Amino acid sequence: MNIYQSSRILKKITIFILGITLVTACGSIQAEEKNITKEKIVSGDNYGELYDQGKLRTYYFYTPKSYNPDRPMPLVLVFHGDDGNGRSISNVTRFNELADKKGFIVVYPDGIDKKWSLRGNPQGRVDDVSFVNALINHLQQQIKIDSHKVYATGFSRGAILTQALACKLPDKISGFASVAGSLPVRLKSNCQPRTSISMLTINGTNDRDVLYEGDDRTQRGALLSISDMVDFWRSHDRCTSSNESPKFSKDKVKTAIYTGCSGNSEVWQLAVVNGGHFWPGGSSTDESVNKFNAKLGLNASETIWNFFQTHSS
């Protein structure tokens, strides 16, 4: 073997060794990337994003101290009102504190331009019901979620979105809670979910934004009166009995709990006497609301979670 042949053989061996080294290194980098991705989901505050309908969507979420990436947890989706965002509604509702105590993941999506749209159009408005469907699928890939215990609640316009989700995503969400919202009139005739719907509603009888007797203003779109909205869900679930909850003072919160419904569903109605457009038991920058809350004795977030955890799909 001459020097030239020896040199060629040595060169091939060197290239082979380098190739193995590179493959091993790439494998290590990929493994490291996977670990980094996994470690991004830590207990406490987190932020996420996804593309849907050609738009970049964002959300804030909180994982409790007991979060274990190997153990499925319930998921609560919380939707803000107009001009709010995920972080602001988290401050109002204080669901993060409750998530730590009770052991669930809470996600606060952000509406585009701080608003929600119930149907898309050619001018580029998105369909936020479709977005929520995509978000749930996305979250199930990112976080260990119990798919039988996914819940939705919202305030004001976020409550209206929650009502629309009950109509259109009953196969993805096991329970719904609407605070200071109602069902849009235009959705009523097309709202025919194939399953029974567990729905909790909380409304102030003196709400001037979502009127208790119904809202026909074109800006928001016509809304059913609260009694008509509750009757709609009662009828859909074929509930056969009702009773009042002894938990709340009757002169402050009038309650009606409808049971004997199909599929073990329930419909709860809480009417806050003289209450306005607010989240009962939540934080507020309005001192008059804080004073009203202090006397009310109703914590909407705790009541909603107690309702949710009795229902699963």
C-alpha cells in the first residue's frame, strides 16, 4: 500500500468518525430542545401563542404549584370582557389563587383588539369559537390536560362568547359559566347542541350593560332577557325540578337550581339583587363595587369552580 492509498483510507476513517460525532451531537441538541420545551411549562405564570385563521393569537396561563407534567389536570378557560385582556381578567377573578388551592390549570386567552368575535367575515374578522376549538387542541399538546374536565367561563362579552361555545363546542367543554352575559338572540334558533349543557349564570338585576330584561341595542347585538336565557337552557336539558340554594342570603342573591336534567346536567341561576356589571367577589378599582362585594358574600370564582367539578364529560 503506497502513501497515497494510506492517506485516502485515513481520510475516510476521519470523515466516518466526524459523521458519528455530528449525529450524536445533533441527537443531543434535539434532546436538549425537547427538554427545554418541556421545562417551559412551569408552575406559576406562563405565556403562549399560536397561529389560527392567519392570525397570531396569544394567551396567559397559570399552572398551580401541584402541577405535574405526567398527571392530567382540569382546565378552566376564562374570557375577558371588551377592552380587557387575559392578564386583566385574571386579576379580577383571582382564579390563580383558586387554581393553587384546588389543583387545576387556568388559561386566559386574549381577544384581537381586546374584543371577541362570534363569527368571521371576509373583512378579516376571525371566528373566535373556531379559535377556542383550535386553542383547546393546542393546549392539549402543550400541557397535560384532562380532556374530560375542560370548562369555560367569561365576563360580559366573554360571557356571551361562553354561551356561544355552549352552543357550538359541547363535545370539547364539559361545563359553562356566564357572568354578566346572556345568549344572543340570533344564536338561539341555531343553538341545538347534541348533548345536554351544564350552565351556571350570574347576573346583576341592575346591570346597565347587559340588561336583565334583555338587550336589543345594535352595538352589542340583541340579547335574550336573563329569564328567557335560563328557560332556554332548562328546556334544552329537559330539567324536571328546581329548588333554591340555602347558601346565599335571599335578599342579596336569588338562586334557582334546576335539576332532574338529561345527562346529569344542571342549570344554575344566580341573580344578584341590585347588582351591576361586575364579577361578584372579584377585585375592582371601583371602591363602590368593593363595598358592595364585601356585603354580598358571593364569590363567583369559587361558586363556578364548585359547579364545574361536579360535571365532566
